[in-house]
Amino acid sequence: MLASLSLRNMKRQLSEYKIYWLSLIGVVALMYAFNSLIVSPTMQQLFSLFAESGNSDIGVIATLFSIVIVFALGWFVSYMMDFILQRRSKEISTYMILGVEKSDICKMIFKENTLFGLLALIVGFGFGILVSKILENFVLNLFNFQESLLDLLSIKAVGLTCIEFCIVYIIALIKTDRKVQKVKLIDFLNYSRSNSSVHEHQSRAGLIFLLFSVVMLTLSFYSFAGTKQTVTNITIGAVSAMLGLLCFFRGFVYIIHEIFNKSRKWKYRGSHLVTLRMFLSKSEKMSFSLGVISILFTCTIVCIGMTNAFYQVMEKAVVMQPFDLAIVHVGENGDYSQYSSFLNERIDVSSQYSYCLYTDKSTRFTDTRNHLLTEYWNRAAKAVSVNDYVIAENQHDAFMKYSDYCNLRAMLGLPQISLAEGQYIIHCLPYLKDTFYANENLQIKNSTLAYSGICTEAFSQYGGYGNGQDFVIVVPDHYIENMEVMYSLYVVQSKAVIDMSELENTFPQVRPLNSNVVASGENGYTTKILDNGDYYYTGKLASTPTSQAILIILPLCYLSLVIGIISIVILAVQLLTEVKTIKRQYNVIRTLGNEVFALEKMLRKHIFLYFTQPLVPALVVGSFLLKAMSYTLFVASYDVPIFDNLTTLIAFVILSALLIFALIYFLYVFITSQAMRKEIIPMTLEK
């Protein structure tokens, strides 16, 4: 009998608590998608490549984010089980009055929740496969991979997700079981009484909370207002904003209550009295909870926005380093034939080329760049100097043969550029275009070359050891004859991830060009070349901004969606607890002669006011916080002004975060409103 009763109750829970069940499915889908990407062989290969480049924190970061998610999910499941238990208090007390043993009631509830969770887990895996494919396409498009990253169903990811979910769910089940064992019959009977009581906010302490909130929020906005953001400013602003939001709703309810009492004429017009009465009574009881929920909303908006910001940083790094692999050797032209043979035997190499960069020891263009960068660093308050940024091997103007330039453009699929005898071309990062544009004639030995044009396509020029550091001067081949070789390069384009660990094991002289390891070089500049006899590799996936950004993007996106879903569901559940009270009040209003459409209008107003209350402060504070944090990230990620229009980019980050959060938010608002209308309006019509 209890088994059939458990099955019936589980089906009823699926109907009554759709919002909870759907959210549980969404969280399981996100957990599976994240785990499947992390454990995939290709991503593991990428992470090992990042580790070889000096960024070995992916395991730690993934573990930390997983722990945070497990704790958040555990609290969410425990909260919802407790909520459902309270909603069923009369039903459970009836079982107890009829003589059903507590142990049998516990078994019944345990079976119901187990079936409920098991069904959510199974359906969640189905949606998780879809979400994992979306994440896979994101990574494939970003790095231009041709091969698939994930299997249709990852056994490792399924096992890891089951372990995480079961730990959370079993602990919540045990807590619920203990609660039922300890709670007395009178406590179950008092649950509904305590939930249905309505209190009127009368405390003058609300004014103090409001003043404190205004001070904290003002301090927060002042901290975010400056153009030169520091970690200290952002921390002060974030803490002030959180404290301000926490106290805001206590004071806000007080002010609304005072205005409501003084505006007698407006108060008794239409349905204002009923709507605001219900709104204020609910808000007064939830003032602290609304503050916490608004903080969670703010965190969600910031996490979504910063995910996009980190993506912009990573995308820029991938674009600026168009070659999948680059091996550099300082000094004479290196012999790369053995590496070419090694790669051709193991992967599908699309194209490859080796060449040299040269210098005549002049610094005319270098000095112009250094002056421009010094002004930029001063404006951005960056603690960077010319000696910090410029590497020793790139301290002079870099030159390239026109024939090499044409071959490299062909490798990258760029249109060819003509160069006449006695002319030169500048290829540079976009921030130098206006400075180098229409430059004067170039003097090389006894020859004078005229300026022919300037190109700014992605050409592996950021960070040094590429095609110049920020710029390279392209001249006809014969002008290079008497110049000194700066370093030689071997570049590769491939359709697959290159396993650099195998290359290092085969050739001990090949080492990663680690951005975190530098040594003192010539004329006070730094160098990453620790041994001139060795060969050093870098490339699209090994660049520092790429590895640092991808370490954050996936976990941050994962965390933002989970926190967003949990906080919105908690808010919706708090409103659903008042369904019986609202239903009783609407029945009275219906008895007094109000039409159904008037009741529906009142219900829509009530839902709108309730969901708008924590949303608006979160949107405002989240936008300011996101503006400051994204600006700091964009400026700190690169030592040169890489992004063309920083204001537009920051606006895009903020608006996209608000839009994504709003879509998720209003989806839950719609589900909640439909659930309330279904439970309240039909009952009213029957009366």
C-alpha cells in the first residue's frame, strides 16, 4: 500500500512542483555537460598543453567550482525538501492521526523523493547530452578543431555526475528523514499556521536600515565610477553593494508602508489596497531573504558577464596567434626538418613554413611604439615599463623578407599584397596603425625606401618571438642581405591538437616558451630564452591569455547558471508558499462581486511587484560591478591596447549579461504565474 501511495504522491509532486523538478533537471544537465567536457581526452590534452605553458591550475579550479556547485545544490535540494514537507504538513499529520507509524511515513517520503530525484537524474542526462554538444561546438569553433571532442555519452561523466548528485541527494534525504522522526504531531499542524500568518510592517528601524543601505550603495557606486579601477576599489565596491542590498529591502518596505498609509485616496482606488497589502505583508516577512536573493542575482549577472568578458579575452588571444604551433630558435637559421618529419608522421599538417626575422639595429619604429605605450600605461595606471614589456630579442626594429611575408599570408588565407622595388610595408597591431600611418621614407644603408602601406591582420605579433613585437617591416628580399638574424621561426597549421609532450620527449632540446619564466637579457631587457641552443615552442593554444581565460570560462559559466537557477527557484517557491492565503483572499473578493478578469489582473500585479522587487537593484548594482570588473580584466589581460573600442565592448558585455539573465528570469516568472493561476483562479470560479 505504501509503495503505491509513494508512486501516487511522486506523480502529484511532479505536477505541483514542476518548477523544482525542471530546475533539478537543468542542474543535472549542466553538471553532466561540464564533467563530460572536463574528462574528454582532447580537453585533457589541451589542459596538459596549458600546464606545459605554465598554467597548471585547471584541475584545482575545476575541483573548487565543483565543490561550490555541490554545496549550492545540496542546500537547494535540502531547502526544497523542507519546503515540500511544510506544504504537506496537514497530509502527514493526517497519516499520524490515522495511526501510521513514523518509520512507515519516513519510508514513504524517502521512496517518493528517491523516485523524484532518479527521474530528474535520468531526464537530466538526456538534456545534458544536448548541452554538452553546445559546449563542444563552442570549443570547436573557438579553436577551429576539425575532430569531435566528445562521445555521445561519456561513461566517466555519467559516473562523476551520479556521484556528485547522489552525495547531495542522499544527505538531503537523511536530513528530511531525521526531521520527520523528530517533529511531533502538533508541530506539523502548526506549520501551515505559521506560513499563513500575515504581519504588518510597523518597525521604525526600517528607516535606519534604509539610511545605511543608501550610504553603502552610494559608496559602492563611487568605487565603481572611476576609470582607473583597482582590485581594492572593486573589493570595497562589491562588499558595500552586498551590504547595501542586504539592508535595502527592510528600509524599502518601511518607506512603501509609510507612503501607503498616507495616500488614503490612492490606497482605496481600484484593487490597490488588496494588491499592496499582500505585497507588503510578504515583503516584510521576506526582507532579509529578498536581500540575499538580490545578492545572488547580482552574483549571477556578474558571473554571466565575466564569462563573456573572459571569452572576449580568449578569443582575442586565439585570433592574434593564428598559427597552431610556432617553434623559435634564437640566432642563426635553425634546422627544423626533424620536427617537420615528426609532425607529418603523426598529425594532419595543413601547411608549414620556416623563415627568419632580421634587424639592422635601428630603433626608429621601436622608439615610436615605446613612447605610445608609455603614454597608454600612464593613462591606464598600469605598473609596466618598456623594459618589462619589450623582450631582449625584439629591442630593435624587426624586418622580414617580402617572399616570406607572401608565403605566410598564403598560409593564413590572407590576400596578397604587392610591393614594388624601393618600397616597404608595415604590418602591425591595430593600435599602432594611426601612429605608423603615412610614415616617412625608410633608410636602409645607402638605400631609401618609400612607404607603401600598412596592414593590421592577425599575424602573431603580440608578446614577442613572433613576427616582430607588435610590428614588423617588410622589405624586398635583397635589402636583408647585410642584416643580422634576430631569430628563426617554424610555423605550422594543423586540423588536430598537437601533442607537445610527445614532441618534448622525442626531442629534449625542445622546450615550452613559458611566459611565467624570464631571465635578465641584453641592455636591461628580459628574455624567455634560457638557453640559446634550445628550441622553444608556442602557439595558439599555448598563449597565456588563452590558457588563463579558458581556465575560468567554463567553470564560471557553469557556476553562474546554477546559482541563477537556484536563486530564482527559491524566490518563486517563496511566493508559492502564499498560494493558500492568496486563494482565500481572492475567494472573499470574488464573493464580494469582482469579476474573474479583475482577479487575474490583481494576480498579475502581485506577481509583477514580487518578482520586480529583488530584480531591479540587482540589475543596477550588477551593471556597475560588471563595468568595473570587465574594464579591469580587459586592461590587465594585455600590456598593449588590444581592444579597438573598450567602451563598446564593455557595454556589450553588460547588455548581454542582463539579456541572458532576463531570459532565464522571465521564463521562471512565466512558469510561476501559470502555476499560481491554475491553482487560484479555477478554484475561485468554482465558488
